[in-house]
Amino acid sequence: MAPTIASLVTPGPILDGVGHSIRHVSEMRDYFADSASVDAIVGAGDREVYAFWEIEYQGLGNGLSYGMTTVQPGKVGREFHMTKGHYHTTEGDEIYICLEGQGVVILRNRAGDVKECEMRPGLLIYIDAGWGHRTVNTGTTPLVFVSVWAPGIEHDYETVRREGYPSILDAEE
Ligand code: S6P
Ligand code: ZN
């Protein structure tokens, strides 16, 4: 799903910062544990795990940045489809608002404490600065959510790659 942006103010400086990214299984070799399953999926033509829009605020004053993410249903090995996950390198909180689907946001701080928050339509998750976040689709339909964050935040993916990060396994296999 792509966001439809309805703005009451001039959208120029905001829309200049729009980004759209698609993450396929082939780009997530470092994130899924079962490399044989990654190879099999990529060999069969690869597939999308998730896509997200980011609208980075670039105007004057204290604005907001926001985005929309869709995580497709599916598994790689026993792990459900998920985002890479990241930490924010500067202080700045974020909220997620689930629109469609079913899943979990896994929060982890740098001390290694982990919390899981359910995602279902209508739920709002507040992510405090300092907590990394990864979103997992545990359902059978696309998981769609809106995110809103403080502008100027840098996204740290390297720590997730280096230290690892919890995921959710399907119990049925
Ligand atoms: C940004 C926010 C989301 C994610 C998006 C993709 O602070 O948390 O917009 O960027 O869900 O996840 P990831 O881990 O690839 O950035
Ligand atoms: Zn974030």
C-alpha cells in the first residue's frame, strides 16, 4: 500500500524527501538464520519481504517525519518475514500505528532487554529512544503500519547485523 499524502501546508519541502525501498530475501542474507532457505528462495526467483515509504521532513521548524511499511506474509525457514530492524543513533522517539494485518514489534535496548508488542489494526506502539525495533508479520495477509518519528534521526542497522537481533519462529515446523 502506498500512502496518499493530504497536506494542509505546502507539501514542497516535505515531498522532496520521499523515499521508497523494497527489501527482497536476497538483500536480507545477513538477517535470516537459515541460509539454505535463503538460497532456495533466491534461486527460485527471489521475493519481496517488505517495502516502505519514508517522508523525511526537510522544512523549517520542528516538523515530523513519517512513513508506511508493508511486510508481506511468509517465512524464510522457520522465521516469519520481518524488517531488518534498527536503532536510532540520536535521541528521538517514534510511534507505529497498525492499519492492517497481524504481527509483533520486537523492541530491544542496548543492554539486551527485549520486549514484544502485538500489532493488529488500531493498535499504537510507542517506541522510546534507545530501543531498537524490528517488525514481524506472523499472519497470512500483509502487515501494514504507519510510522512517525522525530526528524534528523539516523538509522543504525550495523548494530543489528553485528550483534544479532531476536526474530519470531513458527512453532509448527
Ligand atoms: C523508521 C521506522 C520505519 C522503518 C521501516 C523499515 O524509523 O522505524 O519506517 O524504517 O519499517 O524497517 P527497517 O528496519 O528496514 O528500517
Ligand atoms: Zn525507527
